[in-house]
Amino acid sequence: MNSGKYIFAQVLQHVNRYEFGKCVKRYNGDHRTSDFNCWNQFVQLFFGQLTALNSLRDISTCLKAHKNKLYHLGTGAHVNQSSLSRANENRNWRIFADFGQYLIGQVRPLYADTPIPNVKLDNEVFALDSTTISLSLVLFQWAPGKYSRGAIKIHTLLDLRGNIPSFVLVTDGKYHDSNVLDVLVPVFGAIYLMDKAYIDFEALYNIDLAGAFFVSRAKSNMDYTVTCQNYNINMETGLRSDKTILLNGYKSKKLYPEPLRLVEYHDSRKDITLYFLTNNHEVSALEIAKLYRNRWQIEVFFKWIKQNLTIKKLWGHSENAVNIHVWTAICTHLIIADIKHTLRSNLSIYEILKILGISAMDKTSISELLTEDFSNQNFNEQMNLFDN
């Protein structure tokens, strides 16, 4: 029944405009606006993300070239680059962040049963990390980074069941990673995977008090006393030791007074020995090592969004505009994930994003486009063009 509609218009049918309107109303975002309201702003930015356009000028030029189709595309009135830029500068970025949180709540449960490689646990498992985007300090004076340069950090908590972001925070480049732990609200029974940059014993103890678990790399200078050791381990699996420890340092012991677990694992492929610190005394030591190995999925996620969404080249210079840009990119990822599940497509999110991007102006059924067998050689050759 959608054969007469443009692909982009069909994609917008998967976006809940009513919920977006609630976010707009919460911050009075459409105050003193006429034709170009917050919804039209979001749709045009979403169009830019879906079709991989590099700037607001590109979005404006592309939509202007198809101005006779705008009504049927669902993008609303065409505006020039300046109007779109002013909207990004002045309209509250929390509108887009709140809508992103709504999409997170909608999409995450769809992938709740997705298995995690080599892990047989029912717990929610999250990976926490940040990615840095270097900027000009002259243009982004609010975002200082290291070495007299500008930068922003995108702190992300990734649900490993489906690789869906569940928390996103945009800060300047000097914001320390471990400070994010003071903002996060731990989920009872969940497991948080993080690197050694997040070793903050006060924050880690709060995770423990909340009934949640963490697995992190231990710092090499950590001072501790071994209180118990498990000698029943299989060395052939790569395990070297499994110890229960207490912190020795006066400050550290005061901030984290409970026993911790230290697992030593040797990676024969890379010939390195890793030390994992956790408050989980229930699962096996090998399970701890396998859990941490999945932390790499967040690095893959960061690489994916930088390669496939317009995020390295920002569409504005103010803190407000940057937040709108980042949250629009996150919303795009979540909408594509929702479409994938709704249509039960066997294609990856990457493939769906590319297909929809190059087909946005086509008139065909989106369900047919994403559920047909694309295993033929010609399609694979076309898709490989995007990998170069």
C-alpha cells in the first residue's frame, strides 16, 4: 500500500510524531514559530543523517532541488541554511535528547533477548566508554580539549543486547571519563564493562550498593592484600589466577571497604596478561574474561557511527547546536534499528541505512526493499563500494 509513497515518507511513518510533540511542548520549543517548527527541523536534520549529507548547506540545497516533492516527503517547508542554523543555535537541545530517550525506551526492549557472544548470563550487560571528536578551539571555545586544542566527548552506555545506546552525554574534551559514573543511575543486577579510566572507587562502590556489578581493567599500581585465592582453575583456558582482595590504601579502603575480585587472564594471541577487577563473586573467572572481551563492541559502535552517520563534521559551533546534531545522529540509529526489527529484516543496520539513504527519493514499498533476498552478486558489489 506504500508503493506510491517516497521511501523517506515511509521511514517517517516509523517516527512517533505525537511523542516528539510532547518533548517540544515540555520545553515550549515552538514558541513564536510559524511554518518551520521543531518537527520540520528534526525531519530535515534526520534527512541529512539518512542521506549522509555533510553540512546544513547540503541539506538545504538538496531539499530545494526537490521542493516540489517536499509535501509528499514529509519534510515541510524548505528553508535556507541560515534559518536551519539559527534553529539549531536557539531551540532547546533537550527536545531532541528527550525524544532520543523515548526512542531508547522503545527500541531497547525489542532487542532484549539478543544473545551476547560467548556469554550465557541473563543479566543486562552494558559497555561504558567515550569517543573524542577533535575541533577547532577558535570556533568551539566552549569545548576545550587537550594540548591547546578543542574537542568534545560523546560518553555512551551501550546495551550489548542489540548494541543499542541507553545513555549519551556530550561534554567538552577535558571532562574526565570517570565523572560519568556520578551521573549514571545503576540498574539492579546489571553488569557494567569499562576500562581502567573509570577506576573511581567511590563511584564503583555506589554501583555495588545499588546491587549492580562492574568489570574493569585493574590499574598496575593498585595496592591490595589477597584474602582468598581460588586454585581450582584451568590454566589451558588462559586463566592464571582468581583472587579475593581488599584495598590497602587509606583513601581507597575508605572509599571501597568491601572485598573485590581480581582475575588474571593471559591472552595467548596477543601475548599479554590482563587483570580484571570486579565486584561479582558469583560467576566463574572465565566468564569475567569473556564478559570483558565484549566491551570491544562499544569501540565498534563508535567506529560505525563515525563512518556511517554525519558526526565527525558538526553542523554548528555552539554547545546547543552540537547537542542537537549528536542526538539527531543517535535518533537516526535508533529509528533504523526499530525499522529493522519491525520489518524483521535480515539485513544489518549498516545495510539498511545505506539502502534507505540512496533510495530516499524512490517510490517503492520499504518492506519489499528491505526484506527481499539481496544475496545476488550485483548487490554485494554495489554495497562493497561503501566499504572503501
